[in-house]
Amino acid sequence: MADGVIFTLDGKTVTAADDETIWDVAKREGTRIPHLCHVDMPGYRPDGNCRACMVDVEGERVLAASCIRKPSAGMVVKTDTERAKKSRQMVFELLASNMRPAADGPDQQSMFWQWAGS
């Protein structure tokens, strides 16, 4: 990965391959970012439309969907800011408000309910 893009993720200098997104690098580095519209399996592509994987990019006015955003050299990304956490929490609250309670659903242990509860 010597030819990759060097950027900062949660205070750590990391390198992304040309085809990697912020979400891909975060996963590889052990940082867990919620995601709904992106299935991390071959044959699926991220769309960035659920907004569950939002992260803060230093110097930018709006949050970025990490599943579709490619890092650039010198970029500073933070996954754990209050702003990013609140944004992701709101996505899960809005979706959960239109669903039956987890206890009444078929899969109370799904990742959705784990992320919605955090």
C-alpha cells in the first residue's frame, strides 16, 4: 500500500488503497462505524443514502458518508465526535420510530438494534 493515500483517522495516521473508502479503512483499522445501506460482501456496493455511517472531516461544513467517501491526502477524519454520533443516533431513532419494538420483532439481536441502542 505504499502508493496509497495517507490521512488521519481518529488521531492515527493510516494509508488507504486507491479503491478504499473511509469506511473500508476504518474497518481494517478496527474502528466500528454503523452502516445500513452497505453490505460488506462481494457483489454489493455502498450507496451512502441511509446516512448511518456519517463521520466528521476536519474543515468541512457537513458530515460525510464514510461508505462512499474516498479519503484524500492529509484529510483528518474523526468517527467519534459528538456531532457524528448524534447524527448517526438520529438516523437510527427515526428508523426505529417506524418499526415495532425490538422485543416484538423477529431478530432482537440484529445489528440494527445494537446500533440503535448505542
